[in-house]
Amino acid sequence: MKLLALDTATEACSVALDVEGRRLHQFRLAGREHSRVLPSMVQAIMAQAGLSMTQLDALVCGIGPGSFAGVRIGVAYAKGLAAGLDLPVVGVSSLALLAQAAIRRTAVDCVLAAIDARMDQVYFGVYRAVNGRAQSLMPDRVCDPQQVSTVDVPAAVAVGSGWGRYATVLRNALPALRLDCVDGAALPDALDALDLAASIDVGDRSLSAARLSPQYLRNRVALTRIEQAAARRGQR
């Protein structure tokens, strides 16, 4: 199978390609330039593999949560590509990508993935390793860092920018859990989408471009002016 994956949910922009088990990968910090760098990264990796777009069998796209603009750019690009080529497309959680990276790199059973959601909140997900793949133990959510909770697991590793910003608050919210490692600099990577979608059925017509949608988890990108003023008063 020839499988192309991409993710633009955070400041990272990544593209990965699996060609019958041979993998190619590009990853860069794009800031707010995803719409400019993503097409060129896709073109570059396809050229490196010596493939045309029409030779692809399926697409995989990180659907968030993360930056609203970043998620929209990646999902819109994948939808357009899948529709134009009539390819199945799978959406994967960007929190699951973080968890899959931890599982791929280390022998872990449970991963707590958190992405900084701004507005003093985090996107949070709990995953376990099942046959080498990240499987969600509870729905991804957005919440205040002091409100996170987990299923009954004794130990885990923690990854993602949410841990980079709110490590102390998150640790205090999970006092009974042993954290074996915290990587607050980890970012989602399309390379891990290849593992999550390895069993894709290219004949499944439910995996159409029309069904691919962003996973924002909330419908606002910023506090109102009144909320910002109240937050500032609370910090005094």
C-alpha cells in the first residue's frame, strides 16, 4: 500500500509516506506558515519516492485538537486531495499521534497526552498500547489543567506542550499516578499516523473526503475582552 499522512495541528508541520513498508518523512516547525509549506513538503516527499499522486492508495490526516487555523489547513488540504483523487482518507487524533510516538520509542503501557489549548486550558487524552498502537481509554477533552482525570492506571508517561506549560498543575491533579517520564516539548508527527492507520481498508467507502472533519473540542479560539479582564484581575 502507498499511504500518505500529514499533520498541521500545532506549530509543527509534518508529512510521511509509506510505500510498501518503506517510509519517508519530513518534519519542520512552520509557525503560522502551514498553508505555504505543506504543499511543498508533500510535493518533495512524493518526488523523493518517485511517485505521482495518482499512485496513492489512501490518505491519513491529523484532525486535531490543536491550533484552529492549523487543523483547518490540514483537514482542508486532505479533503481536497482525497476528493480530487477519489481516495479513502482517515482522520486521526493529534493527541493519539503524541501517544503513538511515545509507544513507538519506548516500551510504555499508558500515555497521557496534553496539548496547550491556550485560554488556560489543555487538550487532554489518555491512551494505552495495544499491539503496538495507541488506543484511547477515554474521549479526548478540553479542560482546565487542574481538572484532568484518568482511568485507573498506576503509571504512565506524559507528552505534549500541555505538560510543557502546566506540568506542576497537571501533576497535582493526578496525585496517585506515577509519571515515569515527562516530555513537554513533544509535538504530533505524521510519521506516527502511518502506524495508527496501518490496517486501513482502502475499499471502505465510509472513509470518504466528505466525512473527514476537524476535531476542535471547543468552539472558541480566544477569551472575550470581559473574560480577559476577569482573568487579569484574578492574577493580581
